[in-house]
Amino acid sequence: SQTIHQWPATLVQPVGSPLSLECTVEGTSNPNLYWYRQAAGRGLQLLFYSVGIGQISSEVPQNLSASRPQDRQFILSSKKLLLSDSGFYLCASTGVGANYGYTFGSGTRLTVV
Amino acid sequence: GENVEQHPSTLSVQEGDSAVIKCTYSDSASNYFPWYKQELGKRPQLIIDIRSNVGEKKDQRIAVTLNKTAKHFSLHITETQPEDSAVYFCAASNDYKLSFGAGTTVTVRA
């Protein structure tokens, strides 16, 4: 079974500062990888997904970016954070192919001040 | 893209009673429908899923039904217990991406 490591667990950053969140996956090869954001008391918004190394699809235009430098590593970045970037960021992974349930990482709670 | 609507947004039930959450989806090509449970401050956890070639699936106290013609699916929790209190999300997919409903906050009253 898959295990997702996501860090840090919590983060407080000032407006305008950069961001880097990292996610790594164990227990599978060539996973599909996803970044979701969840605002307080809200649903899950898909930000980015990747079906292979170097391949990134963006769902929502914003000041965030994603990269997949290795098969089982997914990074979410920003050059300058906005207050609206605050939220609970979740990395998710599925097995090879489509239509499998996600395994979520433990999440990063980001507060932009 | 796929659009998933989920109702109700909040649900309060007496312990021992049943809870039902309903979702509709827009893309007739969607063929995979998972349900997730999220406890406060934690990650969503997959609790049950169903594929489009199946109309109903049951796992102990939880069951999911799918009506492809009407494009809706439902989660049923029987004999609710306090530990069932959480936010529940439905989702639908026909490719690599899951589209989630907005969530239902379920509170089980003792």
C-alpha cells in the first residue's frame, strides 16, 4: 500500500514570502500525484496534478506552481504568498492508471499573515 | 469538466438512526464514485467506493447506491455512532481526476 509523506505539518508565513511544500510517496511506482487546497470549513479544490515526471496540469490559475522532479516527489511552490493562500494543503496519490481512490498525505496547514 | 453537488451540507442524527447523503454528477462518462470521511484537522480517508458497473455496495454499516440513469449516488450509514461524526465528501471521476462535492458535516447526537 502507498504511504505519503508531507511536510511541514504547519507553517506560518508573512505575505510576500516564498513557499515550498514537499510530498513524497512510498510503496508504488509512477503514481498520479495531486495537490489540493481546503479552505477552513470548505471542500477540496484541485490545484495541480501530474501523471508522470515533469508533467504538470494546472486546474486553477493563481500564484502557485508545482513541479515533479522525481517519480515519487511532488512540490508546491509560490514566489510571493497572498493572504488568500491560507488553507490546508493536501497531497494525494493514486496507483497507475485512472479511477482509483486517492491516498492523502497528512496535510500542511498554512497561515499567511 | 465534472460538477458534483452534495446534499445536505449539514446533517444531525440521533445515535442509532440512519444517515443519508446524496450526490449528483454532471458528466455521464464518470465511472468511479468514492466517498471520503474527514475528521476535524485530519486528512480525508476513503471509506467506500463504487464503480459504474455496480448498482450497490455495502461494507458493514455503510452502503453506497448508484443510479447511472439519474446520475446520482448516495451514502447510507445505519445504526449511527458518535464516531461517525465527521465531514463526508462524495467524488466522481472518469479519468485521472476526482471532482469532490462540497461536503456534509454529520453530527451524531448521543
